[in-house]
Amino acid sequence: MLIRAIFIILIVFSLITLMMVPIQYRYLIGVKEEQEKKNKSQNQYYEEMPIQEEVLHANSQVNPLFLPANFIAWLILKFQKKL
């Protein structure tokens, strides 16, 4: 019974990761485009970010449920030389 529960949890986690990869990919591209549009370094961009955006950004990047999707999206962007 425990193995079945773990298996189901892994399947759900994998599905969430697969659904979140395109979302995180677009999010990372959007952040990069906005940073370039404002002509700021990464540090300047995050320092001048309003607290509400900073909290949303931190949640989308550090949430344990989204970490694998964020990492996969980051790897895709790195291999495409977009970051």
C-alpha cells in the first residue's frame, strides 16, 4: 500500500513538473526581456523590483513543487543560449 501511495505521488509530481516547464520557460524569458528592456543588470533589476513582485518571483522560483520545472526550463534556455 505504501509503495502504491509513493508511486501515485511521484506520478502527480511528474505531471505537475511537465505542466510547469512551459510556464516557467515563458516566465524566465519574460523576466530576461523585461530586464533587457529596462537596460539593467540582474542585481539592479531585482533590487528595484517592488516587494509584491519580489514575493511572487521568489514563490515561482523557490517553491519546492516548481523547482524541477524551473531547473529544466533554465537548462533549456541555457542550451538555446537565450540566458
